[in-house]
Amino acid sequence: MKIEPLSNALFLAKRCCSQLNYSEDQLSPIYTLIKECEDIIQKESERREKHLSGIEKARKDGIHLGRPAIPCSPEFLELAYLQSRHMVTAAEAAEQLKVGRSTFNKMKIKYREELELWKKQGK
């Protein structure tokens, strides 16, 4: 991230203040504030770069980032089948799996292929 705009702002502020006949003493708090803003932006930029490089390194090393996936269990497949036949509701199936209803529905979408295979083989 570049900090040129604030440095440019400092230059413009000095020029405008000299045109308005303000003394440097009156404006030193503003100059200090601009300098501190530049420092904060610079530190944040460095922190962000380190963070992104750490994430990239973890990905290259094969480290999974984020919440672990919920596995496609036989119990889920059976409940999804029953829910598709309107024998149980999505809320009941989710409760038995100890997940939320929206998570259950997302799992149905994610594991659609496994569910179709299970239906053909088992039921």
C-alpha cells in the first residue's frame, strides 16, 4: 500500500497554510496527525503483507485453513433419503445429525452425487 496521498496532503496543507498566513506552530498538531496516519497505514500494510504471505505458505504446505468439512456419513445419507421422500423434515434430520437445518441443506447440495449413488445401491 502506498502512502503518497498523505505525504501529498501534508505538502498541500503546508502550502495552503503559508498562503493563509498561519504559523507552523498553529499547524503542528495537524502535521503530527498526518504523520501518525502515514505510520499507521504503513504498519497496516506491512501486517497485511505478512498475513497474506503466511496464508500463501500454508496453502503451499497443504495446511487446511478454515472450519473442517462435515463428513458424508451413512447416517446423513439415510436421513437425506428419508427427507427427500418426505418421511422426515429437514429440521428433524438436522437435529439427529446435530447440525443446523441450513447446514443439512448445504450438505445435501454438496454431497448430491454421493446421495444419488447411495440411493441406487442401498434403496
